[in-house]
Amino acid sequence: MASPDILPTLADVVRMQARDRAGMIAYEFEGRQTTFAQLDANTDRVANGLAALGLGKGDRIAYIGKNSDVYFELLMGAGKAGVVMTPVNWRLAPPESAFIINDCTAPVLFVGPEFVDLVRKLQGDLPHVRSIFTTEGGAAEWPDYVAWRDAQSSATPATPVGRDDVAIQLYTSGTTGKPKGAMLSHGNLLHMVQAEDRDHPASWNDWSDQDVALLAMPCFHIGGTQWGVNSLCFGARGVVAREFDPGKVLDYFEQSGVSRIFMVPAALQIVVRLPRAAQADYSRLKTIFYGASPIPAALLRECIDTFGCEFVQVYGMTETTGSIVALPPADHLEGGERMRAAGKAMPGVEVMVRDDNGKPLPAGEIGEVATRSGANMVGYWNLPEATAKTVDSDGWLLTGDAGYLDEDGYLFIQDRIKDMIISGGENVYPAEVESAVCDHPDVAETAVIGVPDDKWGESVKAVVVLRPGGQASAEDIIAFTRTRIAGYKTPKSIDFIDALPRNPSGKILRRELRAPYWEGRDR
Ligand code: ATP
Ligand code: MG
């Protein structure tokens, strides 16, 4: 593979691929194929078009749309002009999406066909937006993206852009509060691929240009965007799915020769439980990457049995440009304790578990996970105080997650510190309890929360979704769980519910489940 190691920006990688793999397919979207040569030419025009609109280094553009090849053209085209791409999470309520468009102060907005009406309604509340383009036509009052792009100069953009310049402003998923705009540089986006040891690359992190990467997770989260950038770096074919559609994921596996995919556990659960999943053809599939939230052990075993390919868990966050820790396929083979780990620090990444005073803790002791690497964000946009609280003066970024390292450097994530339940003075991490409850054959999924308790301070409650036809009672589930985990961790009560509230990245919104129990009280 031509090595993208020393290339400082996305633009340099695009140019390298255009030179080395001109006629190969960079992105494929609903039958439309873009070669690397076309990607290079299209992104030059985007950069020139943005400059012609008066945008320069450090200005933002916003994109509200589902996944598409246009998204990557805009990311890389903006990058060539030093302009910062801001994808907007459209699954939020309209005022929340508007918050992001306004917060980033983008004067130019690109709108996918599904959001034309939404933007028409919001327009009066978007004071910064001066120009709007539609990515697939459909609005007489706004120009079409392709027509605009193709009318721009094809000259090589002149703005000098460097590794430390911000390429994307990505909002955190908002599990714990309002999303924050994490500014990620070109170097941040390229870190994961470039830090890999080229002489001894991990096989699962060393793709070739024969690989086909299915992009099925939303690009407004780091998981989707990082996947598309990695695919570009390796010269692989990025097959872009407009959105996560479980049946279509199986179609893509069978018809597009998908070899690598990233899915969050909630998405894996839906795909693996499709009736068709047991018979589908997975012969081209090499590696499933999963992460972004804890995976119940039972679900992971189900996936390994059904898909029969390599599995890699990744752990990371928006602020670390995604994956910084990975659990390789070999650690999935034996099962057992190690399969509960999130993995080991990836090349070029330091991971530390520390106490409240910032002192590193010995193996086995639980503390806050901190990390330092070239993938740590530049900072939060317009939130210097939040940035200072998150990244210390030595460059360690605090994740807000509780965890421990074992003797061999494997990181075990317990859960978010904010979600920890303190019951009778003992710390209980919901993820561990959820995994035990999910082992019950009648349980489809569960979320564990702390509810006020006069005696214990908080007590453990499991909110359970039963599988179709599941009959288990609250007593059955409590008795079953008690055989797997300590008494103080076992739920004292169970609520049954039809579906769990999740955010678009599949994370359980435990604060929504907790709210009715904590009304009028502090937690
Ligand atoms: P916000 O910070 O706005 O509340 P968020 O933390 O959900 O949102 P992300 O950056 O998308 O936003 O998510 C990062 C978090 O996801 C991590 O801090 C961690 O809690 C969780 N996470 C990521 N990977 C894993 C994993 N492999 N296992 C368990 N949890 C994970
Ligand atoms: Mg977070």
C-alpha cells in the first residue's frame, strides 16, 4: 500500500490516491461511483466554490443530511480551503439541530432532500446562514450542489492548509447533556491510520485497496466519519449507506462484497436478530468493528456465531477522534474474561487510569480513564472552560469513563462515571448489570439505573424489554441475575417497557429513564 504516513492533510491523501489509483472507486452511493481522480477534481471545485463565496480558513460550513458521497466531497473539499465541515445531527429535535447550525456560525448550509422542509421552517431562526444548497435538488429557491460544484474553477486551491488546522467540528452525542462541538484537525483525523506501525501492522488495521468498507453509521458521529476517512487513506472502496437499514446491511454484505464494517452494538443487535441473518452469505466479510457503547456478552456471542468473521472492539469518543483502544480478533477467540475488555491502546496512544488527584492507579484499580495522543481534539468550540476541564496542561484528556487496566494493559470500561450507582456505599456500574440481565433468554435488552432508596441511598433498577413471546416475571429475572453477580449489584426492581430510549448512536439515554424517579431531588 502506498503509505499515507507523512501526509499532513486530507487534501494530500486525496491527491495521493488520485495519483496512485485514479480510476479506482473511492465512494459508491446508491449506484453512483466516484473515482479517486473525480474525488480530487470535485473537491478542488468545492474548495474554489467556497472561496468564491468568501469563505476562508477557519470558517464553517454546515451539512444537514443523511450519509452520502456528497458529505465526503464537502469534508475534503472544505479541507482543501481550510474551511471546517460541521455535520448536523438531524435525528435531534428541530430546535436542537438548529442549535448546532447556529452554534458553529456557518454562513453556508448544505441540505439533504429529506430536510428541505425542515430548513424552510427553521430558516428564520438561522441568523448566520447566507447561502443554502440542496445536495439532491428538490428546492426551487436554493441551488443544487452538483450544478454549483461543476460551475467552479478546477484550479488547484491556493490556501495553505496544515496538519493542525481544524478539518471538522463534530458534536458529541449528547448522552450526558447538550452536545459540544469538538474541533478535530486534519492530523487528528489521520492519526489512527498514520500511527499504525507500518512494519508490523495489526492485520485488522491494515486494509488494502481491495477492501470494501460499508459506511452504515451516521457521519454526524465520529464512527461514521472516521470510517469514511480510513477507507480513503487505504484506497479502499467506501460504500455509503444513506442510513442504517438492517435489511439493506445484509443486502450490501451479499451484493457489494463488503469486507469491513463498523456498527454500534444496538445496530448489531437488530441485524443479527433478523430472520434472514442466519442464512445470509458472509463469505466476503472479514472484520466487524463494534463499539461506542458497552456490548452485552450474550449479544457478542450471538454475533460471533452468526457472522463467523473477525471481531474488533473499539473504544473512544468524539474528543479522541474515535477509536483509541482496540480489542483484536485473537482476544475474541477464547472467550472468557478478556472478551469483556475494550482492548489495548492503539499505536501512538497513551492510556492511563487515574485517581481523583490525577495520580496513575495500579493494575486492577478502578479510576477515571485518561488518554494522550495525536488524536486528542484541538478543543471544544467556544467552550474554553469545558476544554480546560477535559484536557489538562500535560495534554491528558479525561474521558469521564470509569475503568481499570489489567496487568497486560487491557482496558476494561466499567461505565460512565455519571451513570455509576452508589448503593449502600458500594459502586455499581450499570453496564455490568445489564450484561448479566441480558443473559436471561427472555430478555431482548435492558437499561439499568439507580433510583432513590431511603435505606441504601440508591437502589438498582433494571428497565427490561422482553423478547417477542418472552414470559419472564420480575422475580424470575431478579433470581436469575442473582446467580451471576453479587447481591448488591442485582436489581431490586424491574420495570417492563416496549423499547429503550436511545440516541442516534445507539446509546441508551439513562438520564431519560432516571428522570421520573428523581423529580425534585438531586442526583
Ligand atoms: P456527551 O459527551 O455529549 O454526553 P457521548 O459521550 O455519548 O455524549 P461520544 O463521544 O459519541 O458522545 O461517546 C463517547 C463515549 O461512548 C465514551 O466516553 C464512552 O462512555 C462510550 N463508549 C465508547 N466506546 C465504548 C466501548 N467500547 N465500550 C463502552 N463504552 C464506550
Ligand atoms: Mg462524552
